[in-house]
Amino acid sequence: LGVEALLEKVMDDIPPPKPIMDEIPKGFKEMPLRALIFDTWEATLGKNKGVYCMVRIIDGVATNNLHVALGHSKHKFHIQQVGIMYPEPTPTGNLGTGMVGYIFLPDAKRENVGVGDTIMSTLKVEPIEGFKEVKPVVFSGFFPDENEFIGNLRDAIDSLRITDPSVTVADISCPSLGAGLQLGFLGMLHMKVFQERLFAEYGKTVLVTPSQVRYMYQNKKGR
């Protein structure tokens, strides 16, 4: 009840979003693109594998086939498709300032596209402030249980990381346990919840090594 009246009130009383940049920088014919990423997931669009980025357009216009760069990771891509969720991905051809929608980057990998990063039409533009890369502090080895293959375990972990990208993964090997994966977490509770989800959602029981923390050592010479 009241949703229709509420939306009309929003349109009447709240001004439309305005670009952050007051004027077009030198060397540009129009306002360069800056879009804030707030969610990502890997998928396939047509024949191309890549990453869907949910974004809010801060400045400029995002269009199909536009060449872009990520402000912090510096990776370069081209946009295959832009659109809105309606509720499935629906192409619109462009997204303007203030709009919220998706940008599909073919050949991108999720670990290269961080939440909070800026999609920009050029590296000459300053990225949006406030981006911080999440760094794990607790590390443990995850090894498949008996009659399990490391590939199956990795697939399950990669699927979980779609909704929890702060977990890092690296290959390790142990003489007694064989091939495994070293996972990095934000803390002990984070690790416990991830392990429980691994069993509850994918039925994977794992052997977990004692957790370790990353530390700094300073020698007598002050190095």
C-alpha cells in the first residue's frame, strides 16, 4: 500500500543525479565515463565468457563496444553489453549518469574486477575515491576427504566465492594429504562459516589444517 504515491513523491521532490565532475576535462569532447561497481558475477553472454558488473553511473555514459579500464586494477576491457535488470538482464544500449544497471565485460575474470572499483573510459580520469582491497589475515589448507577429487572441491569453492569474493585461493601440496587448496579468510569465524557452507550447500567434507596468520618479522638490523 502506498508504493505508487511514494514513487511519485520521489520523482517530484528528489532532484535527478548530477555528475560529480563540474566540467569536461581537457582533451575530451564529452564527459568521460566513471561507473562504481557494487556487485559482480561470472557468466556467459553469447559465445563469450566474462563478468557481469552491477554499476551506478557516476559520470558520463556507458555504451556497447566502449573501451574501458578499471581505475585500481588497471586492467583494460571493452564493453559487450549494457542494460538493466528487468528482472533478468535486459539490454538498453546505454546507461547515463545516475542510472543503475549492468555492464558485461567479456574475457574478464572475477578476481580482476573488484567491488568498489571504477570502470572508466580512460586512465587519465581519477577513479572514484573510497576503494579498499580486502586482504585476508587467516590462512588454512583445505584438502579433499577420501574418495574425493581436488577438481570437484575447487569447483565447489569457486561457486561459493561468487557470493564471497573476499576468500582467496592458492594451490598447495602436502606429502601426506596430496593436492589441496590454501584459502585465506578475514578471520576465524569467516573460515568456520565458509566450511559449514561448503558442507551444507555442496556436501563437501574437507580436511582443514591448523590456521595460520600473516605476520611481519624485523631482524636486529631493523629490516
